[in-house]
Amino acid sequence: MTAEGFPVNDVSKHLKQDETVVWLDLCGPQETALRVISRELNLDPVAVEDAVSRHERTKLDHYTDYIFVNLYLPKVDGSVMRLYEVSAFVTESALVTVRADPGFPVDELVDRWDRSPDLTRGEHPRAAVALLLYALLDLVVDQQLAAAQAFDEEADALEELIFDTSFPVREIQERSFRLRKNLFRLRRVSLPMRDILNTLLRRDLQIVAPPLVPYYQDVYDHALRVGEFTEALRDLIANLLDTRIALQGNRLNEVMKKVTSWAAIIAVPTAITGFYGQNVPYPGYGHAWGFWVSSLVIVVLGVGLYVLFKVRDWM
């Protein structure tokens, strides 16, 4: 029998039934509901405080009768990444999820539960709870992997932008800064997932039923892939930034060569006209041929320097 939408006060009544598994989702929970759940499940006040506090780190805490996990599910929209925090209390016969943001994809989580194979038939109710926890962890890790793949595509786009002939420096700087910031946030919430899954797979804790072990190991493999993605992306972004600085330095050198070449060409007529502008006799002083000689020297030297710099690819 399946019951939905029952009040929080009826949790204890359902838990008293044999082979009953309860999932309770609290979105933006009020103090009264949390107090009732804490009393019904005998939760530690410290764990309850962690569940309602924002920006707790990704972790797993093991208590006497239950475990507490705090997770972050990322959603990437273009260059913006949002992190949805969800906490969960896992007892022998109940899973209580606590979230402050309604943006967490609960419907997708329910769909995963509906699609999950019945691997816990004849097992203890704790196995059914472990199946619910598996779907939650699988959803979170899959979204983290999707975010890492999105950042990998953004890194490819940034690489093309760096080697573009237009070289838009401001856009490159803004996109690389956002990418590094998002990657740092993803690493911070995804790396502890490996430790969480390692703890859950420990045989001495007996949290995961034997039929579910391969499924948890699959989630663990995905968590490893997220870690490998983020490590590779961090190195790639660092290389891209070094490449950008090197290319920017090369472009600056090209500009300086051109400026220096034009300055040398302009220095020729400046020097000659300055010499002929002195109030002292000089070759051709007072004669028309002196003007034409000086003009010819300016043209010849200017053209000669231009050809020389052009041949050396300084212009």
C-alpha cells in the first residue's frame, strides 16, 4: 500500500507498520515540522541544525541510528551555475530530505525511483531505504557530471576564442574568470562525493544491501569521472590562460616593431630638415639644387628603410 501527502504528525504511525518505508520531503521546513521530525526519528539537534543551515559542506555524518548527508546538485544554464543544496536523514525505514530551494528536481528523483528495478524484495526495509538513497546520489552525481561536461565544452569554445584573429581580450578574460569560478565551486561540492560513497560501501556499516552494491559502485565510478574531469579542466584552463598571456605578449611585440619601424622612417626627414633648418651655411645653401638634393635624400632613405623593415617582417 502506498500513502502520499500525509501530515508530518503521522510519520510515527506509518513507521510502526511492518515493512514500511517512509520518504518525507521538507521544502523550506518550518520550525514546527522539524521539531516533530526530530522527535519522531530521535534526531540529534546538531544534525537538524546542519540540515536547515545554508552552505554546509558536502559530507556524511554517521550517528547511532541513522546517517546524515549533505549534497549539492548543480544546474548549468549557459555561463551560470546554480547549486541546489539538499540534506537527507537516512534511518532503517525512512528517508527524510530537507531542502530550502524549490528548484531541486524532485520530480526527476521520483521518476528515478519509479524506474528503479525491485532489487530489495525480501530484504530488510533498510534495503529499500538504501535504494531511495541510491537514486538521490545517482541524480546528484549525474548532474555534477553533466556540469563538468558543460564546462569542458565552454573550455573548447574559449580555446577557439583565444586563437581567433580578432582576439577579444575583454571577452576572453570575462569568460575565463566565470569558468574558473564555476569549476572551483563544482570541485568543492563534488570531490567529497567519493568519500561519501566509500563510506556507504563499507561492509562493516551494512548500509547498502548486497544487491545494491553494484549500483552504488556505478555511482562511485561516475563520481571518479567528475573528479577526473575537473582535474583535467583545471589544468586546461591554466594552460589556456598561459597561452593567452603569451599570445598577448606576442601581439604587443608585433605592435612595438611596427611603431619602432615607423619612428625610424619618420626620424629621417626630421633629421634632414632639422639640419637644413640651421642658420649656418650648408651644402647647397642659397641654391635650388640644395633643396632638391635634400628632398631626394629624404625620399630615398625613407623608402629604403620601409623596404628593409618590410623584408624583415617588421611592418
